[in-house]
Amino acid sequence: MAFVLVITTLPDESSARALAQALVESRLAACVNVLGSCHSVYRWQGAVEETGEVPLLIKARAERYAELEALICSRHPYQVPEIIALPIERGLPAYMAWLDENTAAP
């Protein structure tokens, strides 16, 4: 079974927590870490912007990535949300089994 670590950011803690809850309730993620606020600097529509954001670390099945991406996009306030998926190459076997169990399709 292949798993991914998906990274996204949201503008505030309440929207980050709401998305995390939806991902875990739908079993698209076994766990979502809602990190502390960070300061982001980026280029958007030709201008350099700065804003506070709340990062999420999402542990999920690779095979369900399209569903996960669709859920994030449907609930995300940004026009183009950051959604980056990295393969999980290795992990503690007991943790990987837990990921498998908690991301199985309902």
C-alpha cells in the first residue's frame, strides 16, 4: 500500500481545523497535523505578497489522492490552494498499518 504526505496551507486556524476534521471524518486522511501559524512570502498576480497561514500535514493513501484533492479544493478559500503530495517511502511498520486501517474506503 502506498501513502502520501500532503501539505496545504489555510488562512486561519478555524478553516484549517474544519478541513482537518472533514478529511479525517471522510477517511481520506488517517491524521492531519494542524501546525502553528507561519508567515508566507509569495508572488501572486505579479506582486510579492506576505500573509499569515496555517499549514496542514495530511497522511493519506496515494490511491485516494484525487478524492482528497477534490475535497480540499471544494472547501479551500484560495483561488489556487497549495496542495503538494510527497510519497512516504518508509515508516514504522505499526504506524503504517494504522495508516492503512484508518484510510480504508468506507
